Amino acid sequence: MRAMRLANATAGAVKFTAAEVPQPKPGPAEVLVRVRAAGVTATELIWYPTTHTKDGAARTNAIPAHEFSGVVAEAGSDVRDFRVGQEIYGMNDWFADGALAEYCIAKPSDIAPKPAKLTHIEAATVPIAALSAWQGLIDRAQLQPGQRALIHGASGGVGVFAVQLAHGRGAYVVATAAARNRDLVKQLGADEFIDYRAQRFEDVACDIDIVFDCVGGEIFDRSFRVLKPSGRVITIAASAEAEAAADQRKKQAFFIVEPNQKQLPEVTKLIDAGKLKTFVDAVVPLADAAGAYDGSLKNRRGRGKIVVDIAGQ
């Protein structure tokens, strides 16, 4: 099968190679997915599971992209909830080969029926992004109606879902993004908009119960200044320094999204009911996948996620 493998994952030296690799075979409790489209998480290239195996050895030739939409091509003998030919979407194990290939392996607990309203390209933007917003805001921060939520990177792949979910739960949403996305972010449910290039958010936002950070770096560090005494920061973009910080608030802010067989179907319901919107930043073919990761891609919309079109739809 066709695949794009990661030849070098060191910072500043991203290199992909096109390869013909053996088609994987599902185990008894796994499904083989015929991938139609894969969502891009650019930072994945330098994450530990991309560069190391589970036992700590160096990992080479990893196939990235663990967020996908496709069709069940084969189901293991123990699989009961999915059938061959069924359209699904989901994510798979970070240590496994991902979806920059014609096929990938997933567990039934990692996937759900694809939203009927979405194309495969649109659906590929959802699983990791929407579950990150859900698990950060609802599971970890336990966002409540009436609370004040500040969302950084509100027009990005995760941010668009975070704004919608926070608004849907009755929070007062303050959102940061580029000025060109003001109207979009307001339409998604933001009560206040901050152009991060024109204003320092801490000069505008105050008494925040929850900061949901999709940016990291100094934005993460500065976010603690706007919290209520009982407030907390949740980030999906913490650095190694933040994770090792002596400040427990910073260490506890970071989390990694996990597959969830109950939450993803709930996301599907919200999408098909018109209560969650999806956004595709740009679409590239498999052969040009490197451009989706290295920042060289042109003609991006600046909202939502980049998607790799595996099937050439």
C-alpha cells in the first residue's frame, strides 16, 4: 500500500519519504480501516510516541496522522459493533502507524460511525480536535454554565470546537485569534473577541474561571495572570519545560487526548444535529503531505485543520 513515512523527526529537519509498505492485518479485536482522509497535527512529529517505541527504543519510519475518516475494510473475529463497508472516523494508538497511508489499524473503542452530514475530508478534522476540547473543558476543567472561559487559538483545529462546546454549556466565552477570524469566532459563540496581534489578552480579560490554551509558549505562561483564585489553565500545547516545571499548576495543566468510545458518538450526534460545525483549513494530496507539517503550505484559510486526502476524492 502507499504510505508517507517519517524519515527524520528532529526539530527543523522534517522529512517524509513515499513508500510501498505491507498492508497491515487486523488482530481479532481490531479493524482494518481503508483511509479516505487524515487530519494533521503538526506537532505530532516530535512527540515521544513518534520517535520512540513503547519500550523506549528509537523509532524510525513512523507513519504519522492518528486522526482519520474512512471505511471498515476488514473486521477481526471478535469485533461486533462494526461491519465491513461501514463509514467510520476516529483515532488510533499514538505508537501505532497512523493514517498517512491507504490503510491503518484501529480498535473498535477508538472509532465511531462517521457523521452522516460530513464528507470524509470534513470528518477527518474532528476526532482528535473535538475530543481534545471535550476532555479539556468538560472532563478536566468541569466547565459550568455561567463560568468565564478564555480560549486561545480559537480559530484553530481544536479551538473552533472549544468555543462551540463552551458556548453550548452556557459559559461566557472570551476568545483570542487573528482579526480576520473575528466574525467566524463570534458566530461560533464567543461573547468577546481579542485580536492577539493588536492587544495583550491580559489587558482585556479578567476573572477567568478556565483558560483553554491551544497555543502554548508565553501565551500559556501569561494565562495564569487572568485567573480567578479558583481558576485553572488547561493546555494542549505545553512545552517540555512546562511539563517539568516546579509550579504544580503548570504541570497539571497539560494533558494528552485519549480515544473515548462514549464521547466520540456524542460528538457525532452534535454534528448531525447541526450543533457543532467543522472547518477545513486546507486539503493536500498524500504525495504533498510534508507541506501540511512543515509550515510551507500556501493558500490556507487560517481556520480549522489541514487534511490529507488519501483517496484522491
